[in-house]
Amino acid sequence: MGITITAIFNRLTQVFNLIIPFLVLLATVVFIFGVVKYVAAGGDEKKIEEAKSVIVWGIIALAVMVTVWGFVSIVIDAIFGAESLPPLPGPDLAPFL
């Protein structure tokens, strides 16, 4: 049984569908951690600047992920002519809704 390009793309899709939600969760946790550090700084300018830096990096990470998802949807539309945006990667929550 040979390896086909379709099989490779299917496997990559499976891997990315597992990794992407984890990265979004990680960026969200970094952002929230920065907010907690900011609130807990208690007026200490050095701690406030560190917290602001963490918050900014969390926002940048989330913005990059959303932007990449947008580019992927544009490429999918250009190549395959899809009429609607693909769903965000992640677990299927339909049974729980």
C-alpha cells in the first residue's frame, strides 16, 4: 500500500486539529496570567511593566493564530472554491450542546 498525497494531507490535518486548540489555550492562559500579574502588582512599576509585556505577548499570539486561520480560509477558497469558511479547529462539542 503506497503513501498518497491525500493520506499525507489527511494525517497533517489530524495532527494540526490536535495542536491548534492547545496553542490557542496556551495563548489564552498566557494572557490571563499577565492580567493576574497586573492586578497583583500592587503599584510596583517593575511588576506592572512585566505584566504588560506578558499581556501583549498573549494578545500577539492570539492575533497571529486568528490571522493564520483567516489566511488558510482564503487559500482554501482560492484553491477549492469553498463557499463558506472552514470551522475553527478543535474538538467536536455537538454532543455536549
